[in-house]
Amino acid sequence: KPVSVRFQCFGPYMAEQYVNFENLESNGIFLICGETGAGKTTILDAMCYALYGKSSGGLRGGLEVMRCALAGSDDDTFVEFIFDTNGKRYRFTRSLKYKTEKNKKSRNLNDYHNCMELDGDREIPIVEKEQDRYVTQKAEELIGLTYDQFRQVIILPQGQFERLLVSDSEH
């Protein structure tokens, strides 16, 4: 159950964006809708990147490809997705930051990946290493879906509804 998604320098958005899904669930269900270009897919991309390190469409490449074109080297790109499952709350984050190497003028792009269980004010680390594959594995374990299954069942990318209708339960 989504709680919130937050992102900055992501997709077309430079400024931090925040969607609080808890404010939308008074009837138990909500719909993300809007005009073409309003940002619906960016919300879904941020959720997918936070969980799996890939966009919702799977065709856009890594987080650096989704980095806002207006972002400068001092601007950090990040996504954060908070959700509830099995009676617990989790926060998954991924970010890109430029880091200047010592004694050099060059700047390298560094990526960070993490996930935590949230218990009141406590943040409990739930991966052994803050690396892409460990965070992705934890997302699969907690949600019970691989990236492809999540895209097909939860996201259902545009133009792929027929694939859902004709697929078997293994895919």
C-alpha cells in the first residue's frame, strides 16, 4: 500500500515533488489521472526506481537517464518511496550525487541505494549492503513480485493491457 513518494531532479522536475497517498485513500482506492504530460508516469517511475532501480516502462535506462536535464553537478537526484506491507512500513531510496575526487578537478557520479523499516521514529536498516542489487532483492522479498511482475500487475504500462489479459500466472 503506497504511503508517499518523493523525488527531486527526476524526470522533468527540478524541484522536490511529494505525493501523499494517505490523503487520497478515504474510499480505499484512488486513481492517478491527468492530462498527457501532467506527470503521472513520473510518479510511477519514481516508485519503480526506488524499489527496483528501473523505470516503470523499463525502456529508459538507469537513474542517471531519468535525471532532470536542467540539473547541475551540485544538484542531487533522488527518489524515495514509503509503503506498507504485511503490517510494517518501509522506505526505499535511491540517489545520484556528484563527488569531487581529492586532488582532482573531475567529478564522478555516485549512486546510493538503501531501504529501511520504519517503526515510529526508528529507522531500522534491512539490507546488509547499501547496493543496488541488495535493495532490489529486498523489494522483491517484501513485495513478493519481481520487477517485471510489479510492472505488469501494479503499474500496467500504457499499451500493454493486452499482455496482462493473455499472460499466464507465472508471468
